[in-house]
Amino acid sequence: MLCERAAVATGATEEVARSLARSAVTAEAEGHALMGLAHFTGYLDAMEAGRLDGVAEPVTTRPALALYLADARGGSAYTAFDRVFDDLARTARLFGIALFSQKNAYTSGALGYFTGRLARAGLVSIAATNGPALLAGSGSSRPVYCTNPMSFAAPVADGPPLVIDQSSSATAFASIRKAATEGRDIPEGWAVDDRGRPTIDPNEAMKGALLAFGGERGANVALMVEVLAAGVSGANWSLDAPGFASGSQNPGTGLFILALDPKLLEPGFETRMQRQMERLRLDYGVHIPGGGKDLARARAAAGGFDIPRATYNRIARSAGGSV
């Protein structure tokens, strides 16, 4: 695969290249372009600059039978999780619950990649991660948290899992950066400039701070994610994390993933979920997150997907191919 060749040529091991490529291609196939192959080019840039160590060997310990503590050692956020995934799922089924906590990693892409995999293994899961400070806290106009996303997923009988994946900010930082690249304004309420004034200029927003969704309530969610992702794992607080877009230092982010086996509590959980999701969707018009991604992934598997020529050229150059 082109992405894997590009990552290996840039300095990743085959294992790391495979996990980075799989996460990005999955996001792209599901229609999440900002976290897809455009995000993958950021991994290539980070490896070239030294922010992401493509050959780092993570160390995972078991502080307790149901706890996995990983040190990514400046490498990918995916490697240690991929290695323990099967064992993590078995542990959750044995004890009813299992926790994966990680520090010292480069930033991850879409968190639904982690929770969705666990849901397809029959587990309910919650994930949270942090990164360099981009988001203003409650009562502050200065960045103190990252966009601090969180994800929740649950299995559903005879259908795609429920997958909720969203940031604590009103929008993702990638959306601001994309608007700046395209030379267009951003909506009001997304960000403030470096003086704390509301702005619709994406370039000024990147100098200032993103705003949380729902005001102080969203900022409190960001703080909760910060404690789970960085506090529990011993990772860098967002205020202490080097930037992920420049420099040569790894941001040292944290990752928190909790998995539980609902069938030990309610044997008919997946069937109950199916009936409830259908009732919400059909009788009340509720959008159920996850189904659209599953359909998009099926369409991509059958007919592929389109990406911007510039993104393809960037990946092809790193892979040593023609553009």
C-alpha cells in the first residue's frame, strides 16, 4: 500500500507504518477526511522533523490484572494498543472491565478508530486523549487544553456499532487550519485571537485559542478529558506539551481507553441496543452516529474514494513513486 511504503521510507518500521496507514485510511473511508489521508501527511512531516519516532519501541506493563499502562516512548499512539488489543478484549470479558492508559505518544487521529474496534469485538468503550494547548479554559481566553476529544462506542445486534467521536472544542483544529489554507473565514464562536477577541480569521485563530462547545460546560468536558488522558497516565499536560505542527519535540500525549463487557451485566444488551436505536431513529428521527461511517466504509471497499491531488502527491513523493 502506498501509505505504508511512504511511512517506511520516511523512517517507520513496517509495524508502525501499517498501523498509521490503517488508521488514516479507515478515517478516509468513513468520510472523515480531516482525520484521514490529510492527517497521514502530518505523520510523515512529524517523522521527518523528529516529532514522531517511527522506530520507537513501546513498553507496556500490567500494574494490575485489568490495567495496561503503555509508554509510547515518543512513537505512534497506535503501536502499543494494536499489540495488546486481543489481550485487552479477553481481559474485559474475563473481569468485565479493562483499562488501557498510555503516555509519551504522538497525537492520534480519530478516536473512533479505537472505540469502534472494541465495539466490533462486543465491548462498550470510552476513549479520551489530549495534546498541545489549543483550547481556552472556562473563564480564560488563553489556550490551556487541547481540543481534547473523546469517543464512546457500543455494539448493536445485526448492525453497525454506535460510535460517538467528538472534540471538546466547537470545531477541530484541523478545520481551522484547512480554512486558513483555503483562504476562507471561519464561523463566529469557533475561536478568539491572541488578545482574546472573537475572530473569524483562521490565521488569527491559530495565534489565539479555540473555544469549547457549549461554553464553560464544554470546557469542563475538556478538563475531564485532560485528567483521564494525561493525569492518569502521567503524560504531558496540554500546557506542557510541545506543538505537533512544528519543532522536533514529541508532544508526549496521553490516551485513556476503558472497555467493559456489557453482556456480563445484561446478556441481551446488543439486542436491547438494536431495538432502542431503531426506535430513536424511526419513531423520533434521531441521527444515530456510526451507521453512516459503516455505509461509507462499505462504499469505499467496493469503489474506493477520491482524495485531493496534493495529498496524493505528498504521499507518493515520500513513497518514492511518481506524482
